[in-house]
Amino acid sequence: MTQFKAVVTENVPANRLLSFIGGEGSVAVAPSISGETPAFHSTRDLKEGEEVIVTVKGAPSWNIEAGEDLEAGQSVTVGDGGTVVASEDDGIGYVGDAVVAGEVVSVIRSAAGGAKGPRGDKGPRGDKGETGDRGEKGPVGDKGPTGDKGPDGDQGPPGEPSE
């Protein structure tokens, strides 16, 4: 479990999905929007500008308000205002019980946090690395085939008589 302080960016009802907003030396939380993977959830009503202590417990399920009627076992994703709605893919998890819109439901979170996104563009080629040390001399190779006979050479000078 870990805790940190954050400022709430807008009024948030209890049992809503929240996302981290950071930068410029501050930490804030806001309702998650469609397509995001939420990092936390509200357990009570939060007021805009309020400084809160966020406690991250790593719980496998969260109680979240349903943004529409859901069937037991249905995959869910982030809906309007940080609610959960039916997902066409794995979403962020699934619900264990059937509920009607506006009811709070237990969302069993998925470890993957949603579908895998598309592959990104290839990055630029990196700088050439330094030349390494010369390696050891390798073993002697097999003898190659005998080559064709070369051209005849010029005739040499006459020889000296021998005794």
C-alpha cells in the first residue's frame, strides 16, 4: 500500500474511476475518460480543488457506478464521468453481477488493462557504435582446388657449359 497527496480537478461522485494527472510539480486526479486505463477510484464524493490523500492498495476489484445496464460476467470499460459501461473487447475488467444504470457494481479488474494498441512507427536509426577490439585469428581453412596452368614464360638466356 502506498499513499500520496493530490488535488481534485472537478467534483467527482463516490464510486467513479479516476486517472492520474501530473506535471509542473503537482499531482492531480480527474475522472477517467473513455479509452483511458484508470489508476484509482473514488470511495466518497470529492470536491473540485480539494486536496486528498490517495491510497493505492492494489485491490483486485473496485466498487464503481454502472453507466448503463450490465449483465453478470460482461466486460466493461470507462464510460461518461468515470462510470463503467459494456466493452466490445476485454476492457478494464468485468462485472460479477447484473445491475441497472446508476447502481454500484463490483468490477473485477483485468491485469492487462485493455486491448493492445497498434504498433508504433519505426524510430530513427541510432548512431554508429565505437569499433571494438580486433578478434583472434581464426583457424586455417581447407586447401582450395588446383588452379589452371598459367601462360608459358619467355625463354631464358643461354646457359654456361658445365664441366
